[in-house]
Amino acid sequence: MDVDAELVRALQVDGRASVQTLAHRVGQSRAVVSARLHAMLADGTVRVVAAVDPAFLGQHVLAHVSIRTDGVVDTVAGYLRGLDETVLVSAVGGAHDLVTEIRVGSMAELHELLADIRRLREVGEINTLIYSTVVKGFFVSDYRGDLSLDDTDLALVELLQRDGRMTYRALGESVRLSPSAVTTRVQRLIDGGVIRISAVEARGLAHRQLSMGVGLSLTGDDAAVVDALRSARGVDFAAWTLGRFDAVATLVEPSAGALYAHLERLRSLPGVAHVESWLHLAVLKEDYARTLRAVPPR
């Protein structure tokens, strides 16, 4: 068993789980889990952070944009990394050179942003997918729009965006509340779908895990395919899309062989007509933190 991989999966489900709980879930001693967790956090293999649900931020349009560049990708990648609207920028191998995930408030904002990207001299072509429904994603929760947040809540969210495992005592000292009061507030934010606290694992050719994006064209029982994506252990993200694919997913596996085997399983699913893939060579940005002071209290 790959202890690190199992530990990351447990943290993706609950980023604030205690070491004792994590040890129970991965079937290892508390000492082993504590040491591995400390090592992965210290060397940047894993970050545990809070992500604010896009709906809470008014980001009602989520898009996956593939970009082909004319020449080197550094200039375009640097431009994309600097945009507040991007949460992911990755250099990929495949028909395109870069992919980015964009979150904006409206289709008009998306069109304007895409026009800005097209105007870059180094951009040869862009292709856009709109997420119609996110069916699996550790950083999309289920904000219901029925919570009222005050300045203390917003301050807690911003602290947890930097360190999702910050102790309740440390959080309380920062916002001048008792640990028990902070515990109640944080749990309310999680239960209300405002935030989700999970693990971000470093991925790419230089890291322990490889990541691949896949686009699926479907015929037949679409729901069965999405259910398979939702339940698969090696799928970090899956969404219904509008565009050249009916669905997209992100696969994360420890080796090229494991990625190939996963692709073969996807191709064999009834209802899958075609699968297109792109390998994430280097994830250049994966940042879900957002300044909340501009968000009106709710």
C-alpha cells in the first residue's frame, strides 16, 4: 500500500481530520502518519487549504480553456498566472500547450477575458469548454445561499485559505474568540457549503503523481459514465461540459502505466464514443485563495 497516496486521499476528503483519524483511515500507526504528514507539508508535496465555493463568490461561469501557442509558452503562461480569474494553469502535452480553469461572474465577463487572451501575440488558438455541472471536485462545495457571514467569518475563511489545518486555538487568537467559538463558526462554514478544506497535491513529471486531463464524447447512458467517474479513486475532478466534449475529468495516478490502464477503463465504459487526453507536464498555478473583503457580508 502507498501510505502517502492513501494519506492524501484521506486529506482530500477531510483536510482537518486529526492525525488519529487519519491513522485509522490509512491503517497505519499515529507516529507513522504524523511523520509522513509533516514531511509532505514541509516539502510542499501537499498543501491543505480552504477553497471558497464559486457560487458564494458570485462566480457562476466556470470554464476550461485550452490554448495553442505560437512558439514558447512562458509569456502566455505568465499572463494567465497573473489573472485573478484563473485558479489553474498547466503546461500540457497534446493538441494544445496550456490549459487553464477560469471562474467569472457572467458569460459577458468570460467573452471579454477570452478576447484579451486571444489578443496576445503568442496565442495561436483557444478552445473553450463551459462546465454545466461539476459532479466531482474537492474544491467545489455546495453553497446554498442561506448563510449570513460577518467580518469574523470572512477573516476565518482567509486564514484557512492559507493554512487549512491551522489549529482552532491559533485561529481563535487571530480573531479574538475562544477555540470552541471558532470551532462552531468553521463547522458552520463547512456545513453551509461556503468552504471546503482539502489537500492540493503537487503533480506533474517532476513530482510523485502524474496527472492527465481527459475529454469524453458520449453516446448512450451519460449518467452511468458520470457515476463511474464520480466513484473512481483515480479521478480528482469530473464535470458535465458544453463544447467539444460532453464531459471532462482529471486523472491522477502514480505512473504512466496506471494512467494508461485508467484510460482503457474509460474507453471500455458503455456510452463512451471517444476519449481525448492531455498530460499535465507541469502545473504552473493551482490557487483557490481569494480575498473576501470585497464580498458583501451575507
